[in-house]
Amino acid sequence: MAICDSRMFLNYYRNAPDGRIVFGKSLGHFAFAGQVANYYEGPSHRAGEVEESFRNLYPMLDGMDIESSWTGPIDRSVDGLPFFGYLDNHPDILFGIGFSGQGVGPTVLGGKILASLALDQKDHWSNCGLVREGVDNFPVEPFRYVGSVLVREALRRKEGLEDRSRRTDPLTLAIANLAPVGYVPSKRD
Ligand SMILES: Cc1cc2nc3c(=O)[nH]c(=O)nc-3n(C[C@H](O)[C@H](O)[C@H](O)COP(=O)(O)OP(=O)(O)OC[C@H]3O[C@@H](n4cnc5c(N)ncnc54)[C@H](O)[C@@H]3O)c2cc1C
């Protein structure tokens, strides 16, 4: 069984067939200028924070060891939704990107969209709203990096306060609300 909560820094976890728990958390390290280095593969550099969330959720498993940790890169679009199309000047190359860390289900949909586009079929996959041009870009560097960190820290603070049933101050809320909502637009107050 897979479980996830509705936070932006969501906790997600599932049981493995051998009785262990696979536990994840979106904590992300931003790549300056989109340079994805080795830092994004292998053991997590934030394993301690992930473990802390796990221990908070499962205090009854306090004596249990953590066997290993792992991390991987994800991309993000400005609105949190993927987009599909033909590469500029290369109409024979299709792309589907911007899954924004939510790709397990949507990449199945993405496969159908790409297949219809590749076969030049005019159907509800190739006509779907995710096939779009003129998608907004994030600001140029260094504003992108600095802005990403600011928004992430505001979100982290907001969700930390919510965990303790405390109200978020207006400044933190205003910055946190700049984060893309993706598939689940929510009332943000
Ligand atoms: C750390 C992390 C956390 C994530 N958390 C979530 C989440 O909570 N929820 C969610 O919905 N999504 C999440 N995602 C995103 C999700 O995992 C991906 O969007 C999704 O798996 C993409 O599916 P895919 O089939 O397109 O690609 P993949 O799952 O990457 O599959 C591609 C496959 O092709 C194989 N392959 C690659 N090149 C070759 C080759 N040349 N020859 C043969 N095989 C090849 C690879 O080995 C791989 O098995 C997360 C991603 C990461 C990295």
C-alpha cells in the first residue's frame, strides 16, 4: 500500500513485500543554472531529515535501523504541470517534461500523448491541454536559485508551523504561495 500526505514537502511511503518500509520526502537541493551533478544520485545528503520525518510518523519503530538511503533528480515546471511538444527547429523530436516530481501516474498519460503525437493522430491525447507552447520560464540565474531557496524555506517554515498547529505569518505565506501548485490547486490561506 502506498500512502502520501498533501504537504508540498510531502511524506510518501509504502511497504515492501518483505515487510520493510520505503519512506520518501521531497527536500530537494536546487541545481544552480540547471547543472545536475553527481550530487543528485546515490545516498541522500539529507537522510537525517528524512529519517526524522519517518521517526515522527512511526515513533513505535524507534529501535529499528535505517538500512539505506537514496536520492535522484527531478525537474520542475513553473506551474507544476508537465508539457509536451515538438523541439524548436526539430519537428521530428518530441518532448514531454516538467513532471515536477509527480510522474509515476502522469508519465503513463504522457506516453499516450507522445504516442498520439508521434503517429500524428488527432485525438483527445494529442489535443489535450498539456500539449502547449509558450510555457513560462523560471527567472534567470542567480534570481532563479535565490528565489527557489527562499520559496522552499518559506514552505518549510509554513509546514513546520502547521505541524505544530500554529498560524503562518503573512510574509512567509506570501512567499510560500509563489510555489507551483501542480495538479491539486488548493485554497492557500
Ligand atoms: C527521488 C525521486 C522521487 C520521486 N517521487 C515521486 C513521487 O513521489 N510521486 C511521483 O508520482 N513521481 C515521483 N518521482 C518521479 C517519477 O519517479 C518519474 O516521473 C517516473 O518514474 C518516470 O517514469 P518513466 O517510466 O518515464 O521513467 P523511469 O521510471 O525513469 O523509467 C525509465 C526506464 O528506462 C530505463 N532505461 C533508460 N535508458 C535506457 C536504455 N538506453 N536502454 C534500456 N533501458 C533504459 C531505465 O533504467 C528505467 O528503468 C520521483 C523521482 C525521483 C527521482
